[in-house]
Amino acid sequence: MNATASTASPDAALESAARRVQAKVLAWRRDFHQNPELGNREVRTSKIVAAHLKSLGIEVRENVAHTGVVGVLRGARPGPVVALRADMDALPVTEEVDVPFASRVKTEWNGATCGVMHACGHDAHTAILMGVAEVLAGMRDRIAGGVKFLFQPAEEGAPGDEQGGAQLMIEEGCMSEPKVGAVFGLHVTSNHHTGMIGYRSGPLMASSDELRVFLRGEQTHGAMPWRGVDPIVVGAQVVMGLQTIVSRRMDVTREPSVVTVGVFHGGNRVNIIPDEVKLEGTIRTFDEQQRGDIHDHVKRITEMIAAAGGAKARVDIKRGYDVVVNDPALTAWSLPTLRRVAGETNVKIVDKVCGAEDFSFYQKVVPGFFFRVGCTPPSRELRSAAPNHSPRFFVDEDCLPIGVRALSALALDWLAANAG
């Protein structure tokens, strides 16, 4: 006789439930991929998510942080509450992947027409968490406590001067009423083959800060540079000076860090030395002390080089996402569950990633564990797989059921372990 959800072992019941939702998860992922929406504009996506949660008898709160959805599944008995998070937004990227459900959506971004694509796998994250919600709703009688489902907008950043993402979700109460005790999240990545789960205790992903430098010189004829102050030359010296911060000022044996200038704007004619130059860049660190030190070095080096060249400098640094720090105790606790789901040899420690994630803000509220799920087909060499944010980023859909089982098992095991 087939075991039912109420009589089968927890693992057998979970496996059976995960198989039942597999086709739905696949269909949701393809639908979201074909109909991507940018941050704070995930109107269609959030409506589909909310309708699904309501159909499962889950309490739903909509329009959190603009387009976010928060669902609360209450178990059969009182107990603690665990949160599971998925991000829903896409990127202003024109898709180049040849699949039947490729995105053809267009939008205006920074004054130009471009495509919209789920180039970072958030379509997979959303579909996975919808599947987890259905699995756990079907096992409500086994749950002492509750599960919060956080479907978050704008992980890639809110447009313009808007607020959004995890910080706004938290400000609007997603981690309270009922209060959350721990939070789990995952991210699909082409850095690993399908079937593999990657983890790291402590710092996993970097903080991300935006750097802007405005250099003011004195405009003059290009044939007579001595009659003015050339901010382009000063800007070039600033760029080179900033490269000495990591190589000469940071203890590279402790933590890696990155200072990159990605924008250099100045001048509009070959024979005119302009008045001003603008530089923009990014600062990535894995340690708050280093983060502050780098900010200080950037300001000092820029201002001193500018002064030496007779120019004036203004440095603006906008703090972005904090370091994603996996709680060591929660990480160690999670490993047996992940190994049971994915297999002992498929759960491995991975290198730190200089990419950033606003999951870090949830981890400042409660202990959190964020892990990586491989999505490159085993038959393909990893070095040839397009990275996240690429127009050629490809998700092997065999990773979807792994994500469903992993998040479901972590939630069930954590609730069982922390029941009074």
C-alpha cells in the first residue's frame, strides 16, 4: 500500500509531495521567464504568487515593499516560525538564449530601449518557493509552528530614487507578526553543475557600495593645456591611485576586496580640455572594518591627487548591500539536511563570491543561511557556462526539484528541532 502524507516518514512524504508539484514548478518557471518584470514592477508575477498561496489556504499579505507578497502557513500546533525567501525581479538584459519560452519583453532603461530577462534565475527562485508552499501546505498536520514565505521584489535594486527590496520588506514588517526565528534562501548559479549545492559558513557574498567622483578642472583649448587644469589627466591618475588601495593598503591574507572604476565621462571635443570629469565604480568587501577603511582611502587618495593636479574633487559613496554572512551555527545545523536531500558528495564548501545580495539584511534580523544551487548541465564544462546577468545565462531545469526539496526539508527540520 502506498504511504500517505500522514503515515509515511517525513522524508518519504516530502519526496512524494515534491514529485507531485514538479510539473507545476516547471510551468511557473517558464511562464515567469517568458514574462519578466523589473524591480518594483512585478505586478503580474506577484498576482500569480498571491493567487497560488491563497488557493492553498495560506494567509496572504500583498503590496509589501510595493509588489512583494508575504504568506503565512500556520501549522497544526503552536511553535516557532521560519522564513523562506525568493526574489522575483528580472534585469534590463536582452535575452540570447534559444528556448521556446525566451523573453521578448522590451522596456525603457536609462533612456534607451532594451530587453527584459530573468538573467539571474529569479524566475527559478519564485517557482521553487511556490512549489515549497504547496508541499508544506500539504504537510500542515506535521508542522508545529509556522512558515513565512517572502516573495521579494527589487533584489537587483529599485529603479531611480525609489526604495525597495529586502530593507523595505523588513521595514514593512515581513519578519514580524508572527516573529521569525530563522531565514533560509537559495540562489541558482551556473558556477556549479546541476545536482550540487554549495555553501559557506560566515561571509559568502560581498557588500556592494557605489562610488562617484566628480573632478573639477578649468576648461581650456587642447592646444594650450597650461592655460587650464586638465581633469581628464587628473581622473586618469585617480583611477590608477585607487588601484593601490587593495594591492597596497588592504591585508589580502585576511579578506579579498575589489575597487573598480566602471565609468569615466569627460569632454565632448578633441581639442577642448573640459571643465569636469565624472567617475563611477563599485567597492566590494567581505569585512565591515575593511569596508570602512576602503571608503576612507578612496576619499583621501582622490582628494590628494586632485589637489596635486590643481583640481577639486567631490567623492560620494553610497552604501549598498551588506555582506551576506551565514550564521555559523545555523550553517552547521543545515548540512545534514542538505546532504540527506542532495547526497553526501553533492554538498560542498564553495568560494566566496564578490557579487552582492540583499538577503544580507534578513540575516541582520535573525540567523540566516543562504546557499547556492547549481544549474549548469553536468554534460557542459563550467568554464563555458554563461554567468548570471549574462544574456546567455541558462538554467538547467533539473535544478528546480532540488531547490524545492532542499528548502522544504530545511523548513520542516528547523521547525521540528526548535519546537518547544
